[in-house]
Amino acid sequence: MQPERTPSRAPVQPVWLLPASIFAAGLVVAAALIFGNSALTTSAAGIGSATMSISAPAPAQPLHTPFQVQGNLTTFSGGTSPDWGGYDFELAYDNGILKVDSDTNGLCSSSGWGLVATSPHLVTGCAFQTSTATGVLENITFECLADGTSAFSLLARTDPGLQQVGTSLFDENGNDFPTTLVGGSVTCGAAPTATPTNTPTATNTVVVPPTNTPAATNTPAATNTPTHTPTPRPTRTPLPGPVTLNGMWAPFDRCPVDDPAMLAVDGSSSVGYCVSASSESGSIKLGNAQSQVGNSNIQFGVYGLNPWTVVAPPGGAMDAAPVEVPGGLLGLMCPSLDPTVMTVCSLVTSNDLNRVTATVESAGPITDFSFDAGLQLGQPVLTMPIKVHLQNPFLGSTCYIGSDSDPIVLRPANTVAGTFSITRFNASGAIDAGGAFQRLDVIGGSQADTTFAVPGARGCGVASTLDTAINLKEGLPSPSGNNSLVLTGASTYAATLADPRSHYPNAGWDFSDGWHSAVCPCPTPTPTATATPLVSTPTALATLPAGCAGDTDCDGCPDLGETQLHPPTNPADPWDFYSVPVPSLLALPDPAGVIRDSAVVASDAQAVFSYFRRSAKSGSPEYEQDLNGNGEIDGIEYDRQTVGAAMSGPPDGVVTAADAQLAFAQFKAGYQC
């Protein structure tokens, strides 16, 4: 078992796990507009100093015409670290006013430079350099989308608006130089026009009779109002009731993809999922009564960014098959000392009159949904209020245990873990390793809850005359600890866009379009020979260690974050996310407590490279020591083997240049959690 890890840098999460990321970026832009260009200095561990700045054209730029902006290394002083080895670079700008057409490297060699993202921030990086040069680092081509002014803000490592890990120059060991960051700004479209004012002119005063002449008014000058608006989309009417869906979409036949909140998901500040959970069988104990649970299916949509907001489909999230109550009506309330009840009992002369069915129904919205809990044991996955509808000719149509105002509140948790897998698919539902969608499956687990209380039955019989008899016989109401729910053969599925950021700002509509395109009747897809799930062999989570909170394999990337990477990594594989302690442990006078974090960036690759330069291999002091004192050999933390494109596997005993390039490949793939 690996020890639990705590980030050594500020925790970095993917965009879709940062609820305030866009808001914080807006604050950065607003501050620059109000206070002018600012200079920020990154936290420093290296020796020497550097200045990184933005150069933007001063004149207003016309709309839809490319123009150049440069990211510069303006000054560099090496001190006792004579060379710089690379940099991380994150530039914030107003996405409503500007878009990035392209970016090319400057001082950095093409093999050591990577472009990770162009929106909502420009994220690039450089590694494997030995240089003292200053000049242009990034040649960025922007294009104006709307009138207005946008700040260019180079974000420091600690900036709250980070999408990745910010901006800094570092040495050959990934050690940051103290780096001063200088931003800039650009105006798009027509510059604001000053409103003219009337300046009185000195004249000889002439007394004339007053006249009622309307005073001239000054017409306000036109203001620059941004014209960039989302592409209009037609109003979509949700399809009535369950539908039949093709291929990988099949479990989500009631998903509320057309709910306005789901359609509003932009793929950057929020992301959307369809969730479907079913169980083959189980048992439920309510007070003194125990019976089997019929096939049940729970479906809903979720959107947001942890915490999630649940959207129930029309008719509620729960769809359960009715089950017969053992003993029927006679077993439910007979015999009784109540004359009215005994009269009813005497009228039960056939199986049809005795038969009672119980159906579980939704009694309110699902809350507290947690993806992380869905991959763990013993943690409530959601909070779900239900009611049980008892049906029999003598009971009438309003006989319930629980109600919307006084529900049975279930908080089921996994007791036996299922097997986990991820499969990519296209809009039609066909398995496709390069498809725009992905499905997360957890199959064959068990869930239970013994914490819920059960209210008494109400509305049973004419004028509720049978309530008391049922409650006395069944021991209702029943307190927490006296009731239980067990679901076996449970299967949970969740579908989402594989790369929501690439669908910004229309991710909700694109997800809905995909779901609608799979509505049958439609041809049955034939998977190609090479189209296989990206996680081809499901791993039984029950055999794994308890792990770090929400991070089963303790690799620094939470389980949910691993499923959102492109391509996704396996929450059960501790070697496929190549984040390492930065700076290199070999370069620090006091490396105690320095451990890897939740992002693979250029400085991670540089730190791996430093171990390669020191010839770290199994048996060498550099490989075998534990400088940070986390109970793991340092070489193991920096060593991997390549098992596919940008895919890392277990250590092979030697840190090579290929290892450093593999870490850099994951940086270029945007591996951040």
C-alpha cells in the first residue's frame, strides 16, 4: 500500500472540478482593468531571478483579424543556478472578447515545448533546456470576437484562478527562480468615444425677453457593448417517458438531458452526467415486516462541479417493479381486536382480495450525490427520500408508508465493490476509442443502509380506518437501526463527454444532441475490431487497499479526476498518472515532506530529467534513498516504463530520458486532476 499523499504545490484540479475557476479568472481580469497592469512575483525556491512579460499591440485591433502577442523572458539572472531549464506558462484573457488562433514556441526547442490548452486560458510549457537566453518564449496569434478591452494576466503558482499550475521559470531540477510576472492588455474594435461636454464661451451679456425654447440635450456617445453571444439553439421539447437508446446509451433511457440546467452546462465551469443505477434483487425490512425487493432502476442527471446538483427526470428518479407482500392483507393486519378491521378480514375470501403489492416511489429530490463515494466502501452515495405504496382493493389508492412530507430517507453505501471500467463511444452509441463520449461502469456490487427510520402507514382504507391495525402488526413507526435495505447485483453507469472543455460553451447541448442521436429505431452498431474499452480489464475494487480519501490508488489524482483525463487513467492503477515530487528531491537542501501533487506539468518532466542526468537506477544511492521521508524509495517515485502513447506503467529500475519524455507527453495531454 502506498502512503497517502498531500500536494506539495497548491492543489490543482481539472476545470470541471473547480466551481469557482471561471469566477476567479474574471476577478483577475477585472482587477487588471481597474488597477492597470500589475507585476506579480512567484514563490521562489531557486536562486537567481527572472521577469516574464506580455507584449501586446497598443492600437485597437479590428474584429476577426489575427494579431500577434508575445510572451517574453525579459530578464534572467542565473546566480548559482547558471541556466534555466524550462518554464510553466499560464495566460488568462477574456474569452468573450478574444480567442487564440495559434501559438508557437520561441526560445524553447520544439521537442521540449508543449501546448496544452488555448481556452479558457493559454497553457504551455517548456523543459529539457540549458539556456541563459532572453527573448520571446511564446508567439501567440489572437483574434478579436467583440468590442471591448481584455487584460492579459500571467498567473502565478498561487493564483486562485489557475486552470493548471501557473507561470514560472525553473532550473534544471525544476526549481523555480523568483519570477516577476508583468501582464498587459489589448482593445478590440472601436475605442470608446468620449462624450462631448458643453464648455461655456465668454460673451457680452444681452438682455432679451425670455422665450420658452426647449433646451438642447446632449446625445450620449455610443458605448462599446460586447456583441459576442452564444449561438442560438432551438427550444427542445423533452421526449415523453422512457425511450429506447442504442448501444452504450441504453442504460440512460430516462436521463433528463433536455432539462434547462443540463443544457446550460458549458464544459468549463460545469460538466453534466447521466447516471443510471439498477439492482437485480435484494431485501427490505420495515419494522417487523421483511420482504424481497423487486428490480429497481434509479436515473437522474447531475451537473456542476463537486458538489453536484441532481436533476430528476419527469416522474421522479425511482422506477421500481411492485412486489407482493408476504401473507397479503391477512398477514399485514389480521387478526385484530378492532371490529372494523375484523370485518375487512372476514371479507378476504380469495387470493385476489388478499393480494397486496408494495411499490417503492420517489418522495422528493435526490441530494448529496457523490461520485467518489460510488467508488468506495462504506460511504453514502446519495440521499434519496422514498415512500412505499401499498395496493389492495380494501386499502384504496392512498395507502402509503412514508410520504412526500414525511419520507423514508435512504443513504445507501457500497458494501461489496463491483468491477470498474471506462469505455469510449460515439454519438450513435457505438464503442469507439476516439469517440466524444465515455461511460463509467461499476458492475456487480452490493449496497446497504441500516440508518433510516420508517414512519407509520397512512391513508389506508376508508377514512384511514386501517392505519392503526397495519402499524400495530408491522411495528410502525420504526426507529433508525431497526430497519434495513440490502441491494445485490447492483450496477451503476455514468455517461458524459470525454473532453468537456473542447465543447465549451455548448457542452450541455452537444451532450443532449448525442443522446438524441441514439434514440431508436436506429441501426445496431457493429464495433470495429480495434474498438475496445480503454480500460479493457475491469479491476475488482474490493481487493484494493482503502487508499487515500477519494483516491483509491493514491497516485495524487482523485478517482473521479482520473476518469476525466483524455485518455482516462485507471483509478486502480498507481503508475498511470506521472506526477512526481517537484522540485527534484536531489536538488533540495531539505526535501522532507515534498511529494507529488495532482498535475503533470513541465516542471514534473524536468524533475524526472534531473534523475536521469544523475544516472539514477536500482541499487544507486540516488534511486534507493528516501529523502522526503514518505516511506517510498525516491527512484520509485520518478521511475516509470512506457506502455503506450502518453501511458505510463510500473517502474523498471532505471530513470531514463524516455521517462522524462513520457512525463512531458502527459503534460501535453493536459493531465491535471
